[in-house]
Amino acid sequence: MTPVDPHSPFDLVGIGIGPANLSLAALAQGRPDLRTAWFEREPAFHWHPGLLIEGTTLQVPFLADLVTLADPTSPYGFLSYLQHQQRLFPFYVAERFHIPRAEYDAYCRWVTGQLPGLFFGHHVDGARWNAERALFELDITRLGPEGAPVETTRAHARHLAVGIGTAPHVPEPLRPLADSSAVPVIHSADYLDHRERLLALDHVTVVGSGQSGAEVFLDLLRRRPPGREGLHWITRSPAFAPMEYSKLGLEHFTPDYTRYFHGLPEPVRDRLVAGQGRLYKAIDAGTLAAIHDELYEHGLRAGWPDAALLPGVAVRTAGRTGTAEIELHVEHADSGERGRLRTAGLVLATGYRERPLDPLLSALDPVLRRDAAGRPEVTEDYRLALAPAVTGAVFVQNAELHTHGVGAPDLGLVAHRAATILNSLPGGARYPLPTRTAFTTFGLAPAGARRVPAQRFVAESAGQIATR
């Protein structure tokens, strides 16, 4: 039974245990005045297990662990993990700034073993506000080894932190294919579970040109014989584009840019996010180089490889032809040319979407403020904008792309966001956070207390400019 005392409320309850809420749980250990609990429906922590492909690395430096960028002295940092594993000196000699993805997963699982109050195999069915007690009520179901419900209980909390993550996205034209198992049609999130089956096929198509699609294509290419690759890689994007990874470009993933973005009008924010794919949806240049190198090596061994890379190609419709093939009806954006592609297996590297909060928080809908597009409004300190009668806070993690910008899903900001949330709770600021984090000035007024150059530039409001 879940050790929940209905008469003793928690100060903070986390729903979901991914990197975001795990960061919050780890940093909350620095607030001994807080009584916390964290619930996750999965039986254990696993971070994108289907994409822990050999040789893949994080796209952020190892300093972007769960705690370091908010509290370098925390015992739950990556370097502490290495020391605990007696691997600190090998890491020092290796001189790695970007660690293997599997190592990040192992590090996070190590942290879960160090923290109290983490309850895996527990599904939070819903949350509502009890005005009489001034508490949130949560209905929780404990799940058995196979995911079947075992028992239900109720917990109470003064504040909530929702970190339920994202879910694999399958575009509408491809959903009928994904619902049948006769021919392998999988999302890249499940790639490793199906890799051997895919390698046994005579032809495989990868759809999608983000980092996941590139890594899957590269892994299949490396494991298929030269001259008999049998691979297509298609994307509706106009190019297999490299990610913006310049140092000034990376300043879009700093608290300075997040604050700037949050202060913009809603239509401006939406326009910016729509045009910033190169910041967070494109492909690491090293991965693109590795793909080209591998294609070149295959060409040396067996002539031009049987692998086609098709940018600017969208899937219009799709269906099955018999029991062993899929037929994709495609269209080239520039030429308007249409065609059909037959393949024996399909990997959908079509990204992820934020899991909707409505099923979990439907009872709060009458007191939840929404923007013009119907999305929840989120304040600068990551709490949902609720009616004043609700004195508790509901914080959201990785559900605020529309209000906080491209840094919302980025691992590099999880520690800063978690510290911001903890600092906003009653009891005062435990974590001193920087007032300036980027050399770039976003907008005309620099973030923080420092002004550069000192008083040489005076900003005018739009109204002042219009009256001149």
C-alpha cells in the first residue's frame, strides 16, 4: 500500500517522474522544510529506452544534469554519480563533454535510488481543489507488475508539479498503418525493441528528419551490407538540415531568453516558435557527417549504395499491399510530382507532442485561465494561472513551450526551472539564481540588474514611438 496519510498533507506532490520532476525531487532535498512525494505510472525510471542506440550522445553537455546548473554542491550531480561508480578518473581521461545517452539514463536511475518518496507503479487518476481544506486531492491507483490496478488511495497536497512528459506522435495519414502489426510500422521511440526484425527485411523506410530519424537511419545503414542497404529516408522538410549549434545560438536556451520570450505577446510567441525548428528540431552536424561518411564507405565497397535520401517529400496517404508490404503515396513539394513508394518496414521518426493536461486536471478547468488558442496560461515561475480562490499552485514542466519558448523541453534548463519552482514556494528562496545568463540582449532592455552599455541606450515603448 502507498504510505499516504490522508490527515497529513504533502507540501508538494509531483505527478510523473521524468528528468524534469526528478530534478525537482533532487533539489527539493535542499528544502528539508518541504514534505514531498512523487508518483509515476511506469514500474521504474527509463529515459527513451528505444533510442539508447550504441554511440549516441546527449545533445547537451554533462553539466546539464539534474542539479548542477542550480546547485553544483548537490550530492545528486553527474560527477557524484561517477564517483559513486568509481568511474570519475576514466571520465576525466576520456575528456567527454557530451556523454553517452545510455549513461545519462543510468545516472538518472541511480538518482532515483538515492531519493526518498518516489513511488513508481502508481497512476494519478485525477486532481481537484478542495476549497474547504485549501488542498489538492489526488486519486491514485497502485498498479501491479503487469499494469493492472491493485488498489486506490487518496493523497492531499498544498501544491502540485505536473511533469507527465510527451507522447510519440503519429501523423494522421499514417495512423491506420501503426494500428496493425502485420507489417512492422513503429515509432522511433520503440526502435531498439524492433531493430532485429527491421534488419531482417529487404527494405525499410524512415520518415522524419529530426535527430531521432537521423540516428535510426544511420544505425540501419551501419548494420546492412554494402550494395544491399534497401533504405529510404524521407522528410517533408526542405533539407536534412543541421541544428543551430553556435554559441550565441545556444543562448536561446538560457533563462534570459526564457524571460524575454515569456514577456512577448501571444501571437509573437507563436510566430517565433514556428520558425525556430533549427534550434531544437534539426540534426546534429556530427550525425549528418557520420551518415555521409557511412554512405561514402558503402560506395567504396559495392558501388553506389541502395539508399535514397528524399527531402521535401510528404506522405499524402498510406496503405498495405498484401501481407508483406506498405505503399506510401508521396508528393514532392517543389515539383509537385507524385509517386508511390513500397517498403517492407516503416520507422516513424515523427516527433513527440505534449501530453494534454485536461484528462488529469479536468476538475480544475472552471478555474483555469486559457489563452486565445485554448492553451493553459503559464506564469513566469511555471505555474498554471488559476482563479484567486485556488491558493495552491500547479506547476508544469515541459508543457510550456507556448509560453516559455524552445527551452521548455531542453535538458539544459531542467535544474534552473526546478530551482525557480522551489524558490517560489513558501519558505523563501533556497537557491540563488543568476540575474544574467547570456551575452545576447533579447529585446532592448537587458535582463537582470546590469545595463550594458551603461545608460547609452534608452528604450521607448511602442506607444511613445507611435506618437512621435
